[in-house]
Amino acid sequence: MTLPADVPAELARRYVLTTQAVALPDFTVTLLKPRNADDLISEADYVRDERLPYWADLWPSSEVLATYLLSPELWLRGVPHAARESVEGARPAAIELGCGLGLPTVAALQRGFDVLATDYYEDALPFAIYNAEHNVGRRPETLMVDWTAMPHDLGTFALVLAADVLYEMRYAPILADAVVKVLAPDGVFLLADQGRIALSSFLEEATARGLEWHAALRQEPPPGVAKPSITIYELRWRSA
């Protein structure tokens, strides 16, 4: 296949690359990605902390979350003012936790947010940058972040995003702690999940930390399509 002409030489040198088209409201995103995530498995990473290169695949939850962000009739109703300002001309801050290839980051940039894209795999970050610049002409800030050692100077964000990040039980309290640290007082956390093992425990952990949640959207696959159901959860600070 022919890759886009603007692919950075360093990515072309380090990876066997491919592209994947994703249809979003009003435009189609072309994502640059490694051709096979299995080629990136590192035994040293797995032995150290059981890390696997999930970042290199495009997961259905990311597509649903990106679509949700670009569908104001779905998500703007009931969302706190701080997260609505982007459609009024300002650019409030957003952060994606576990950005991978960066599709929700692309959608948030398109919506008008300034975005910090973060991932535990540093290798994911140049893909998030490229995919954002190539598709919407805007560059996110990026940072390699370990949720167990969150930087103290991140600040808080009007919009916090995560898609399909609860595939291990140990992530439930870790993610809850991370969200508590970065969610602004009047912000919203949007989580897309396909019913991963740690989802229920995460919602319990989040509730125990003062957050309230509701399922804002459930996306069922078309008949005959072997894809999971995806739910978008909205979490915000509990009202006094």
C-alpha cells in the first residue's frame, strides 16, 4: 500500500506501517498505525509490568467515543459549562488517558479543545501527534504517563477521555485515582467501554471517591456484525 507522503521518516524506519480509515461525523479520519501490534510485543516490558502494546490497535470503543464527541446532539446536553465552552469560541483543556493511536484526541481537537494526549507507552505518542496533524491540522501536547505515578503538575481538565482501558482488574482503583487528580471541579469524564473485566469495580471506586456516573449512550453493533456493545459513561463530581 502507499503511505501518505508526510509520514515522518523515523516512524517509517522503526515500524511496518499501514493506514486505517474511520468514518466520523462530517469527515473521515485516516489513521497511521503499525501493521501488526503483535510484532511490537516486548518480553522485557511484559516481565516488568505485564505491558502489551494495546496502543497499536484501533479499538471499537475509541471509534464510538470519537463519534460521540463529534455529535453535539448526543453529548452537549447536560455537560457542565466548562466542557461546552469549546463550541462557544474558547478552547478549554482536555486530556486523553491511554491515547493509543489518538482517535478521541483527534475528535476533541476537531471539536475545539486543546488536548494533552497521554499513554503509558511512549511509542504511542508520535502516532497520536501525526494522526492529529494529518487529519485536523492541529497538534496535541503529549506526555508519557504512568497512572501509578501521576505527575503533580498536570493541572485539571474540563474534559477527561478514556476508551477501553479497563482490561485488567488492577486498573480499577488506579484509573479512579488518576481521574480524581485531573478532573476539574465542573468537568466531565467520558469513558467508553465494551464491558471489560474491571468496569464495575472502577465505577464503584469512582463513586467512593465522590464521583457520580450515568450511562449516556449504548452503541449496539449492526445485526450480524461481530462487534461488542459499547457504552459511554459520563462521570462528574457529585453535587453537594
